[in-house]
Amino acid sequence: RGLSVADKADSHDICFIPSGDTRAFLGARIGVRRGNVVDAGGAVLAEHDGVHGFTIGQRKGLGIPGPGPDGRPRYVTGIDAESGTVHVGDRADLEVTSLLGDAPVFTSGVAPEGPLECAVQVRAHGGIADAVAELRDGTLEVSLRSPLRGVAPGQTLVLYRPDPDGDEVLASATIRAAH
């Protein structure tokens, strides 16, 4: 009864898939739509069986021949689901310094007026950056004081005020764009 993976020690990927094969699970449900893997210059490096098999920051399983011309590994830096294109580049290409968040929720129930000094985190175990956030026309605009890596649309951003006695969560939003 319940989820067969409920007693797993830790959650990775999509935790309710017993086989752990996310690509096959999603492909069987949404279908396979081929596309290209391209580098920063637009050169086609490989074909793939669907953008659902990739995540921002992914380094392995890209289906491309080895590292980049500079000998460094390549990472998924962008995914265009509409065209089916997966973009790859250097690790530095994963760094973002601004976020746009939709459907912000403020724990106080009231949006602050003007800029808000805060810290931001986008994954439970992800990096933390000092930031300035401001609500403009229903969109939470966040400027990071130091870059974060591997941020993707659809992730949740959480704003908080660090405190040695316990951090205070200020707001959350769904990331629409990261630059």
C-alpha cells in the first residue's frame, strides 16, 4: 500500500519511479520527439530522443563525442522544449546572476514595498547567494550578488533572512527564467 519507494533513505531524481529510469518512464507517457544537441556556436553535436531526458547542469549521458575542443567537459546549459534543442557548453555557462519568479508567495501574507535584502536558495542542497529581490507587476525579480549554477525554469526559489537562531523564510516563487 502507498508508494513503493516511501522508505528509501534519500530522494533522487523522480523518487516515485521504482525502476529509476526516468527517461523510459517519461518517454512511455509523453512520447519520443527527436531533437538536436548543439554547442554554443550552434553546431549540431548529436541527436537525442527527447528533451525529457535532460536537465540543466547535466554532464553525463549527453550522447556527444567527448569533451569540448578545449578538453573540458560539456554541460546542458539550456533546453528548448518547443524546438527539441538541447544546448551544451562550459561549466561557466551554467552561472546565473538574475532570476524571475512567478506566483510569489510571501510568508507574511504581504509583499514588501521596494527592494528586499535577502538570501536565495533554489535547491534543498544547492548553493545560497545573497540577493536583492523586488516584486514588479506580479513577478519576483531577484538579482544575485554571486552566481548560482544549474538553475532551471520550474524550480522553486526561496528567499530567506539568515539568522543564527533559525533562518526566516520570507517568500517563494517558481522560476520562469534564469540569466
